[in-house]
Amino acid sequence: MSRPPPALPLPLARAIEARLEGRPQAALRESARRLSDNYRARRSTREAIRDEGDALAYALTRMPATYAAISAVLGRLAEEQPGFAPRRLLDAGCGLGAAAYAAREVWPGLAAVTLLDRNAAFLALARALLAENGDAPLLEAQTVEADLLRLPAPSDAPYDLIVAAYALTEIAESALPAVVDSLWARASGALVIVEPGTPRDHARLLALRDRLISLGATVVAPCPHGAPCPMRAPDWCHFSVRLPRRRAHRLLKGADAPFEDEKFAYLALLREGGAPAPVRVIAPARVNKAGISLKLCTNKALCETFIPKREKARYERMHRKDWGDPLEAPAEENL
């Protein structure tokens, strides 16, 4: 399966941009500025998303990046676990539904979608955009206004896939165990958590990883094992995706570059079946005239391997590996 592109699906991007018509640009820029300040200060989106104008500013400035990160994670999960084919999705702390759109791109057989968020302004714009999408499972998506701290009682039909993306970062650390327990209890297949790629969020993910393993979860990505993480500060496990900026995105952000890089951290866990890749590339490759160096996480420890250019076949194979990619044959690569 090919990984989906990081850009928002075109019908969604056009629906967002159509809502700009007649709106004062100054008000949108002010909303975008507050959102940016809010994000950097790690304050709740509830403080910044108060009405449709704020939600639209989010759709233009932050949704493309969150979609790109989620799309990268779900695409990788589909590639590495080809037997996993979810039919029912819960987008927990959905915002405008970025995870639902990404999951639909990755798994066209997705049949039922629930969007859950505590912010009414988010859900109102999410419903309006879904109505303009033209995709049946998304058109029929259920929206639920609820807080992750107080989830509704679980249904008799649990979700094959639950995605909590850029949502747990807003929750107090003391409340995280109860929230993740509640999400895991509702997941019959996979739980995917995507967070900002910061040392703070990496540390919080490690605590959730340990808790979920104790509940019987199998971590299938990015970790190649279920042992304690060998990474030590000041290093932290994170990845990056490059996404294009559409014209409206650049104008509202006051940015000239036609792209941006979104750094993220994540966990993908399965309840049954599946296994992690034996080795994963956990940093950008370093290439010089002599060859390529890759930093790797294995089922034993962190290590680094160097592939000289003179080993042409091996070099060509490893040169194509990207940050976050698995290696399928560690013995062959002399790790």
C-alpha cells in the first residue's frame, strides 16, 4: 500500500477556502495569531477556539499539519500491518476531523466514523465540512460533544481503530492514565496516539506506552520492541513530515515558503496480532562522500550503522530509507 500524500484532500481544502469568501482577513489573522500563541504555550484549544472564525483559522493554519502527521502515522501502520483493516473509527479529540479524513484515505473500506470533541465550535465547522465532502462514510459520521476526561459509556460495538491526535497533550499529566485506560477499553483493534514532537510529549508518551503494555497492548510502531525505551535525554523520539502550503495557508500565516515541516511523536498499538518491525530509522540520514550513516533503534539497543558507497547494492537499498522507516532484514544489514 502506498502512503497517502501529506496534503489535505482536495475537496476538503476547497471547502475550507470557500468559507473565506466575505470574511475579514484581519479577524482571521488575529485568530491565527492567538492560535499560534496558544499552541506554543500548550494551552487548551478551548481557550482559543470560540466561534466559527477561530475554527476556520485553525482549519487554515493547523489542520494541514495535524493531518499530515496523522496521515504519515496511519499510512505507516497500514504498510507495516497489512492485515489490519478497520471498519469503525473513533476520532477522539477530533478538532475538525483530521484523523477521520486521513483514515478514510488510508483505508477506503472504513464504514463508520465517530467524531468526538468537547468544543462545540470545532464540531459545528466539522459537520459543515463533512457535509460538503461527498464521501458517504464521512457524510454519515456521528459527532459527539464530550470531554475525553468524561467519555460516554462504551457501546456494545467497540471501535476497530481509535485515534487520539494532538489531544492528550492538552490533558494534565495526572489525568492521562484514566483517559488512556478509557480509550483502550473501547478499542477492539488499534489505538494510535499522535502528539507534538517535543521532549515533553515524548516523555508523556513513554509513560502511556508502559501503561498500555501492562494492559496487554502490543506496540507495533515506532518501537521495535516492548522493552524499556533505551533513549535518554537530551535525545527524544520524534519524526517529521513535510507538507505543502496552499496560498490561503501562506497568507494567513504570513509565510513565504511553499511548505512546512511538522515534527511529531506517536504510538501505534494493537490489541491482537501484529508485530513491530525489527529495526527502525529514528533520525534523518547523514550522507557524505564516503557513504550514509543511519541511527537505528533495534530490539536490543540504539545503534548506528554506516554503509559505504563502495557497497553499491547495499548502499542503494539503504539510501532510499527515510526517517521513521523500518528495516526488514537486520542480519543482512550487519546491525
